Amino acid sequence: MPRALITGITGQDGSYLAELLLSLGYEVHGLVRRVALEDARHRLSRLEGIRDRITLHSGSLESFASLYRAVQIIQPDEVYHLAAQSFVSYSFEDSFSTFRSNIDGTHFVLESVRQAAPHCKVYFAGSSEMFGNAPETPQNEQTRFCPRSPYGISKLTGYELSRNYREAYGMFVCSGILFNHESPRRGYEFVTRKITSHVARIKQGQIRDLPLGNLEARRDWGFAGDFVRAMHMMLQQPTPQDYVVATGQSHTVQEFCELAFSHVGLNWENHVIVDPNFYRPAEVFELTGDSTKARRELGWQPDVDFAGLVRMMVDADMEDGLRASGFGLRRE
Ligand code: G4F
């Protein structure tokens, strides 16, 4: 039975990936912060359905010793390094801690594997934010990186570290350059979940408005459940390589709003307020991915399209709202 260690297992991607690996017969281990183990109800909520089938280990991206210990004890065949400070806006507020978690954390994971389990394969979660304001659209593996945030810089450094460990030590390390991927498990700070959770609360009469920043920003949004399949596929290839993973279709924040509001019979223009507080010091205006290589070499393709994703997220937030207010329970 293959053994996998997932850092960031409590997050959106970590939870989908853990479910996928379990379904493929893996023994799944996750690295979580000690506080998460102490507050399991909230912090492990995404793992609810699989909690008794995975093994959690306490550790932190800030501690080489804890990562090394976990890798040495588990002796994984595959490590998926997903843990990070992943909110771009916050990286402008505290670039120092973003660099510590995302750069040192990645370095610690790579070095732990090199020392304690050198034959283990490693997946590094790169990001389309590394492209920033790229000189071409769509972006592929050859496009020049031009990050526009401390987060993008930190991910680019992690990507270069991964490449260097692959070349210098012959390790099997792949970076996935994933474009935006969303789901009902997305954190509320990201624009898609912010929109769908507000739409549900507006529809259910709890609030009136949705304050947003740049409505013109354009992103290539896919479904996280589709994207974690690509992570696993990369580590099953004969040689380690980096891949862009994206739907190839991009939409503006405004288009996301239009679709989300209209799905529940509302007009977005009656509720969305542009609030300059949500603008970023430096914006990435457009990201659209060209995942030809992943489609050709991995045989990967997404199942959920943009409209399906928006509907899935709004429906889940509507259901959550009804359940919280008791309507859902009464209806059952
Ligand atoms: O949802 P976002 O915060 O995601 P962003 O910055 O594109 O980054 C996400 O995707 C990356 C690529 O996969 C990941 F690496 C990263 O970790 C994260 O998951 O913002 C999307 C766009 C931005 O252009 C932002 O300026 O939406 C715009 N936006 C407009 N109003 C807003 C808001 N973003 C947020 N979070 N909140 C707003 O009110």
C-alpha cells in the first residue's frame, strides 16, 4: 500500500487530495499544527468524513525538526507539500511571515525528504501567481514569471528550490503551476467564496450588500476536486516535470457575480458595492492558463466548467444557510 504525507491536509486542496488518495488505496498521513488538533471541531472540519481513516501528525512549516521527524517516522512514498500562507492580500500585510512559511517551509520539506527519505517523490504546490503580469496570454510552462506580490515571489522561490533539489540531488520533485481552483470548501477570504456566501445570505435576507475590490480582475477558475487529480498524476510519471494546470477559460470577478446572483434570481448590480479597501497595492489583472502539456502527458482534463462551479458553490452556501437557520432541518 503506497504511503502519502500531505502538508496542508486541513485545507481545501488537502482534504480533496486525501479523499482521492484513500480511494486509490493509499495510507494517508497529514501534517497539522498542534492548535488544529486541539480545536478539531473547527480546524479539521473539512476532514470530517475521513478523520478515522487518516493519521495526523503535529508539525509546523516553521520547524525543520518537526518536518524532519514526520518524514523520518512515516517514510512516505509521496509527499504533497500544499501547506502555505496562501492569501495574496495578506502577503502584502505581512510579507515576512509569508516568506518564512512559504520559502523556509518548502526548503524544510525538501531537505527533510533529502535526508530522511531520499527516494520519496515530492509534489510542490506552485501557483499561477508566479506569472503575475505575464508578458503573454495564455500562460504555459515556458512563459516568463513576473510575480506581483510577496505571495507570488514566495511561490516562485519555492518553485526554484524544487527545481534545484531535482537537478542537484536527482530527487523526484514536481511543481504544479495551478491556476485558481475553488469549491464549497474554499476559505471565505477568497473572492469566489466571499461572493457565493454573500449571495446566499443576501437571498436569505440576512444582509443586503457585497463589498468587493477590482471587478475587472480576470481569473481562470476551476474546481479544486479536478485539480488534485493532476497533482497525483504528476507523481506517477516516469520523470519529474512541472505542469500548468488550468481550465483555459477566464472570467472577470464581475462575471462571477453576475452568474452567482442570477442563479438565485437576483441582479448583482443591486447588491455589489465597489470598496477601494479591497484593492491590492499591486494587482494581477489577468491570468489564463494553457494546460496543453498536462492534458497531453498526464491525460488530465477538468470535469467541472465555470458555470457548474458557480452553481455548485452557491447551492452549497444556500444549503449551509438553510441548515444554520433551521429551515433545512425542518424540511427534512
Ligand atoms: O480569490 P482571490 O483572493 O485569489 P488570487 O489572489 O487570484 O489567489 C488565489 O489563486 C492563486 C492561484 O491558484 C493561488 F495561488 C492563491 O493562493 C489563491 O488561492 O482574488 C482573485 C481576484 C484578485 O484579482 C482580487 O483583486 O479577485 C479580486 N478581488 C476583487 N474583490 C477580490 C475582491 N479578492 C478578494 N479576496 N476579496 C475581494 O473582495
